[in-house]
Amino acid sequence: MRFGLQLGYWGASPPVNAAQVVTAAEEVGFDAVFTAESWGSDAFTPLAWWGAATQRVRLGTSVVQMSARTPTATAMAALTMDHLSGGRHILGLGVSGPQVVEGWYGQPFAKPLARTREYVGIVRQVLAREAKVTSDGAHYPLPYNGPGATGLGKPLKPITHPLRADLPIWLGAEGPKNVALTAEIADGWLAIYYTPRLAGMYDEWLEEGFARPGARRSREDFEIAASCQVVVTDDARAEIDRIKPVMALYIGGMGAEELNFHAQVYRRMGYGNEVDEITRLFRSGRKQEAAAVVPDELILDTMIVGDETQVRSQLQVWEKAGVDMLLVSARDTEQLARLAPLVQG
């Protein structure tokens, strides 16, 4: 089992010790470091800044929001990062949700699957640099000849030669159609709120994608990286209680009430009644009560917490379920030190 450090996105201000945590993660044997973005800090800048002090770990985004940049702009950032890191970049992409896409980026959220396919195709054209980049797709036409066009646009190839034409592209995906598309066109799956209990269901979604004509990879050379908080502690109760308000936010408050992808994930796990109650309480301003409704089992379905022996046992369960890498968060170097024996086997 490999470990990736998930730095996430910033809150009201930058984390004060991220540089030390990244350095420590590389020292104890983490395989990769990932950054994210929402509607505040971006993903690429912190990855480059903190990643500059590393030598070995892969540097990934988990995830870059597709609506934040055109496909060619994302490809430019990715090929630049790959050169600067000596071929260590992983480009993780995601569609985000309608509240962010339409409310923050001012773009329509419709047809996320078609947009993803088109977006990834253009990024791969840039990275391949075999011909001038063109697209006749409905979402990212190149050259643009729509309303307001001058007619002067022409197909271009990137000036900079990409370091790797096969720079890995991983997709953040939660639903069955999106996971199947990920298996078809991507090199890895960034799974959020994964539970080994439903590994058989995920395998069916993945196999559908792998079986499609022209699928890029098979399960043997495809990576699954699952977000999973791993906490070594003698006080599991305190850790479970600490994470409940966060889960109440994501289940009850993220996205629109009628379209919350995180809530849908937990409905598939069998927590439909709990999701309804958490949502009702959270959206009425009763956030503490919403957190109290989150059952322990829901937390333990998607995170690993316990003493070292218990955690090692659960790591084997996740690995047997098909997970290649766990993306974990760490607040400080002390927490990383507790994870070090697990990372090192």
C-alpha cells in the first residue's frame, strides 16, 4: 500500500507548516503529495512552491477544477510542472459541482461527462505534440469560430515540448457513469469517500470502462487512489467525534440540496435516512445537531482509526479491495511520525 499526502485547499489563510509537512512526508517514504482547489487558493501554485523542496515524491493535483481553466491552459500548467519536477507530475482533474461551476466560474454545468471526455482529449493532444491542436467538440472548440469570433484563430502546437506525452491524468469521480468514464480515458481514479465494503460495486463500474473499445488502460496498469483519513491513536472516540462536523458539512451543506454528489455517495452506502436528517439539520443552521446525527459506522466506512495493530489490519482490507494508494491528511510532522511505520511497511 502506497501513501499520498493530501494537502487539500486553503481555508481563510495558508497553512503555516505545509512546507515542513511536505518535506517530512518525503523523508518518511510517502509516494506522492497532492493539492486541491475550491473557490479560494488554486492547486498549481502551492504544488510548485512546496514541491520545489522535494526530490522524489510525485506531485499531483486532487483535483484541478476543469471549469477554472481551458483545457489548453491546464495542459500548459501540467507540462510546465512536469518539466520543473523532472517528470513527477500527476494531473488530477474533476468537474466540481453546479454551485461552483455556475456560481464561481460563471459557466454551465450541463453535460459533465461529455465535457470531461472532450477536455481530456484536448489535454492529451497538447501533451502528445504530434499535430496542431484542434477540436470540433461542442464545449471547447478549437479554433473558436462561434459568436464574436474574428475568424483569425488558427490551430497551434505548444511551443514548449512536453517532457512526457504520457503524463498521467487521474480523474476525481464519484458516480457510476463518471467512474466508468475514468476507467476508459484516464490513468487513475481519485476516489473520495471510498469504502472497501462496496469494492464489488466499484469493480463493476471500472470494468465497464476498461471493456470499452479504445480504453486506455486495464486494471493491471491503472491506479486507484482513495482519500482516507488514517489516524493511529489510543483514543478512537475523540478522532471520530472530531471528523463528524466535517462530514456533516460535506453531506449536508456542500453543493445544492437537490444535487449534492457527496450525499449521493453515502446514499449508495445505505445511509439514506441519515443523509436526509443531516441535510435537514445542517441547512436549517443546526450544524452541531447535524454532526451528532452522523453515525460512527459512516465515519469508519471511509477512514481508518485505531491503534497501530488495528490500523495495519485495516490497511490490508483496503489493499485487498483494490486500492493502490491512500490519500491521507496530516496536520503536523508529529502526525506524520506516527504514520511513518505504516508507510515504511
